[in-house]
Amino acid sequence: MFIRRQFLSVAAGGVVAAALAPRLSLAQQLTQDDVFRDPDAPVLGNPHGDVTIVEFFDYQCPYCKKSYRDVESVVAEDGNVRLIMKDWPVFGDVSVFASQAVLGANEIGAYRKAMDALMATPASLSEDDVKRLLTSAGLDLSEIAEAVQRNDRKISDLLTRNYNQALAFHFAGTPSFVIGKSTFSGVLGKEQLIEAIRQARAV
């Protein structure tokens, strides 16, 4: 099951509708560029695609892992979709560790390889599991650790922005999606993803 909502009723770069005003202590209002064009967020799929899928996820979320291949498949088959996987580590310290590690891998050009390694296992993870999976994928842990240290502020700020955006959208958990002008909470199957992309293009 998933819940679909409409958003972004204003022009590109404009302020998102008041219905999406951040809750709790969040004072800012999101723009489309905040969500779709964060300069520090890695982009998969076609970086010049006409539709962007944003998924808020956690490396320990079994539903995120289950749907990851469907998301990948739809993006690859379409060929004109940007995919941004926004780390939202809600399952504790290991999730934060995993996010930092993969974002560190991004800094050395190994984002996709690192992400695939962690998303391939359905089980929950320990820090040792994360290290083992990355090593098995042929990645150098010391190089990743150095990259995380060099880019500590950049990675920390990105995770904070992701977290604040998830709150602003009132997402309750992972996975959650933003596709075009709609938000979705829960797993999206291939047909649902294809339909969401079609509707995004039709606007």
C-alpha cells in the first residue's frame, strides 16, 4: 500500500505550497531545486532526464531493498529519468554509518558500486556487515574512511537536509517518494512507478 499526495503547485524554483510547510522547528520552505537539484546529492539514471524520482530510504529498510531493483529497472528501461536516492537513516547508528560510508564512496567515484553492495542484502546490518559488503565489492575501506573525513561537513549537511525534507513532506517512514508533483509513502511496484512517471510528464 502507498499513499499519494499532490504538491509543487507553483513554478519551478518557487516556494512549495503551504500544505507542505515544515513541521516541528523547521522554519524553511522547500523549493523544487531543494528537492530535485541538491548539488551534493548523487544522481543515478539519466542526469539530464525530464523526470526526477526522489526516494527517501534507509539501508536497513527491508522494503527499500525489496523495491530497489524495481526502481532501478524502471529507470533503466525508461532511459530519461533522473534518480536521486536520499539517505534518511531512521533505523539508528548503523544506518547513519552506512549512509556516511556510501556517500564517502561517492567522493571517490564508487557510489553505485557501494550502494548496490548494501542494497543487495535483505538482512539488517551491523557496522561489520557494512565493512564486509563494501570490501567484497572491491572497495578500499581506508580510502572510503579518508573520503568521509575529508568531506565530513558536506556529508553531514546533506543528511541533515534530507532529514528536514522528509519531515517537511510529513513522511512517516521509508521508502517514500517524490515524483513530479506527487509524493508517495510506501513501496511502489513497477507499474505504479511507470504510471507516476507518466503523470509527471503529463503535467
